[in-house]
Amino acid sequence: MTLLETRGLTKQFAGLHAVENVDFDLPRGQVRALIGPNGAGKTTFVGMLCGRVEPTAGTVRFDDRDISDLPAHKRINLGIAYTFQITSVFANLTIAENVALAARRSLRGADVDVAVADALERVGLHEPPEQNASDLSYGHQRLLEIAMGVVQQPRLLILDEPTQGLADSEIEAFKTLVRDLSATSTILLIEHNMAVVMETADQITVLNFGQVLAEGTPGEIRADRAVQAAYLGTG
Amino acid sequence: MSDRTKTLILHAGLLVLLFVLQFLLPAYHHGNLARIMVLASYAIGFNILFGYTGLLSLGHALFFAAGMYGMGLAIRHLGLSPSAALLCGLAAGVAISTIAGLLALRTVGVGFMIVTLMFAQAGYLTLLYFGEYTRGDEGFVIQQAERILWGLDLSDPTNRYFAAFALFALCLLLTLWLVRAPFGKVLVAIRENEERARMLGYDVFAHKLGAVVLSGTLSAMAGAVYGLLFGYVGASFASVQYSIFPLLWVLLGGAGTVLGPFIGTLFMFYLIDLSSGVTTAYMLIAGVVLVALTLFAPQGLVGEIRKRFWRGLP
């Protein structure tokens, strides 16, 4: 069963093809990694999925419904959660309020507090929740970002470079979290850390110059000559 | 003691104090305080948009005047009772803030400031253009006989104080409720990081529009009550000056604080009142104090208290 599909998805910036004619299918329950060199169009691509970036051409379908014309907030309300590549938490609000804002879209009252505590626990953020988000280290702001995605209990969770700035021990915990979340959510993961990709992803899509270069299991991708040439640099 | 209890005690304490003061104050200050409470209600309306949502309107006089004229014209030309006229003022506020919001919110940042400023100027000029009905700059007086609300003569200082107090208490409690309500928290989220709020699934435009309408309606209510309590309706209340006043009061008192608008209005009112008793160049004194406050308390009086002593202060 396909949860998300794109057909001919294209984005041009002043003549430059950031994303070109991408057909992409994401089955329900899968952990999919999206990899590719810098500037390959990964963030632009997921931006078009969740409505941040308006495509030049092409369609996006989510759960058998054409969402190409829906504004971002309506797509989010269908069950897509997006965590930002460049940390974008509410710096002047408390940790708890950051997560609560995400939780309150579907919950009210005491349920919010329970969900917030649970999400912070799951991502392993143990700082006092009444502390301001700006007091957190960069890596911990990344964890907060992930908690804001997790608490929404999304059907599709899009994580844009979640492990950037995390310590090794936190990366280990993150891998466990992704496996744990994959029981209830479909996950689309943009990631540069190959160890994380190879260990967590069921399938990998490789983007290069805005086009799909290869798609397959971690083993297949590792063996793919074109990928090695374009991306791993060992061809 | 929890923050919630302390907050409740502080705000309820202020209301009790203001209620009791009407029996203690000499006539002059008694009259001043009534005026300050109505103007502070206007500032509270402004603060919802500026302090909590992060949208700077330079045209709030449009809403204040909408309420004032909605009320005043209904009495003058339709002969309505004060209570019905107040409702007219409120309705005018809702209608005009909805229209202004729908149009102005298509812009952001400086664009929003300019568009709101232009709307307010258009409103002001409209009042002058239809001088036959509005009496333009000269304005018109609402006679004592037309100011009797539910048997209370609002030209009587005691009744007037009580009416101003009731309006102020309503506005204060409304903001206190708002900052705890999910809607108010989303407004703060929009102020802090609009794109993030949108990507959490919140309809940013709808929330901003809600903030404009709520803010405009409170401002209109303050305008309507001001006209009724002090018996005068005039186009000067629609001028640029009356758009800048609430900004000044809120900045002085503390943007995004519940008590800031009142403290700022009180402070500014008495700063001018006291300094004009000392010298005719009172604006000089007022100016120096304002510059000093901007330098040493950039968050405003209540804002500084929150920053230094009480982080949980709403």
C-alpha cells in the first residue's frame, strides 16, 4: 500500500532544475532514506511534499488523495510531520511549550502534558522542561525538533538531517528511536551519516542533480556503481 | 506558591485596588484614573496584536474611532439608547477590523505597518469628508440625557469610574484568559517563529485574522465607551496621534505582558500631567524620560520585572 507518491515532480529556480521529474513511491510503514550529495535537491524535494515549496510541475498524492494544491498546514493536518534541517524551534519558549504546541493540534488539557513528557522521554531529552529552548545545545535543539515531530504521532514523519550535531551516544539512541517509531509511522529520512542510513533504512533513494539516480535496499545501493561514482566517490 | 496562584493574586489585587481607590481618591485623580482605565483598555486591545502576535499596526485609531463613531452616530442620527449604541460601536469594530485584517494581512512586516497606517488615514479623511454627519474636526457632544445607561447617569463621576473599571476589568481578564488559551499560545508561537507554527499545522492566516479582529474589537469597545463616558465624539480620535499613543503606552509598560498596557498608560498620563505642572516645556521632560526608559528598560516597565524577577509573569 502506497502512502505517498509523486509523479513528475519538478522545481526550477530561475532556469536551474533543483528537482527534475521525480516519480517517487513510499509504501506504508517503510523507513526510507533519501541521500545524495549537497545540492542534489533533497530538501527542495521534501519541501514540495509538505507544502513549503511550490512545485513547478507534477503531483503529490498522500493516502490516495491529491494534495498538490493543499497549503502546508492542511497537509500537516492530514498526518505529515516535518522537522527542519536548520533547527527551527521556538527559542524564547520553554522546551515543554515547544512540544506542547505540536501536541495541541490533536490533544487538549492534561493529555498534552502526558504526551509532551512521553515525547521528550522517547527522544532522550532530559533537560528541565521549563528551561528555554535557546538554552539547549545545538544537538539538543535537534532532539527537541524531533520530539516536536514525534509528539504529533504522524502517519508520515519527514526528518531532515536529524543527527547533525548529535554526539555518538545520541546517534545510537536515535537509531533505536527510528526503529521504534517505524512500528507506527512511515519515515522519510534525509541523512548524511551513512551508518545511520545503512542501519535504519528499509529502502534508499539516491538523488543526484535533482533526479533519482538509484533506488534499492541498503545492500543494493552500496553495490551500485553509478551511486559510487556520483556520491561515494569510490567508483 | 505556584506561578498560577501568584498571577491570580497579582491581577485580582490590581482590580481590587482600583475598585477601592474610587472611594479614596480626590476628585481630580479620580477623574484621571477613569480616563486612564478606558485608554488602557484600548492599549490592551493593541497589545494583543502587537505584543502577543508580533504584528505592528500603525492604524489602530481606525478601530478606536470605528467604535466611537459607531456608538456616537447611532445616538445622534438614529436616536438609539446608549446600550444599543454601544452594540453598534462594537459591530462597527468587528466589521472594520475584519475588512482591514483581510486586506492588510496580505502584506507582512513594513508593508503591514504602511497599509494599516493608510487605512487609518483613509478612515480619518472619510470622517472629515462626511462632515455634515460627523461634524468633522469639531466633533459633537453627546448630551447628558443621552448618556443614561440602564438607569445610571454616566456623566456622574462615580458611575463613570465604575463603568471605566468594568470595561478595564473585562479587558484585563480577557487577556489573562487569552494567554492561557490554546489560541493565545498559537499567537505567541506565530510571533516567535511563523514558519514553524505553519509547519506544525496551524493556519497562520486565520490566527492572525482572529488576532486583528479581537484586537480591533477591543479597541473599538474602548472607543465607544470613551465617547459615552466623556460625552464627546470627534475626528481627532481617528488621527495618527491616536494610532501612536497605544504603541507608546504598550512599549513603555511592556509589550506582551498583561499588565504592561495599564502601567504604560498610567505612567505616560502622569508623566505629562506632572511635568506640565512644573514647566511649559513639559514635552522636553517627557522626552528625556522616554529616552531613558528605552535605554535602560527596553522591555518596558513590566517587561523588565518579568526579565529580572519573575519569569512566569504572563
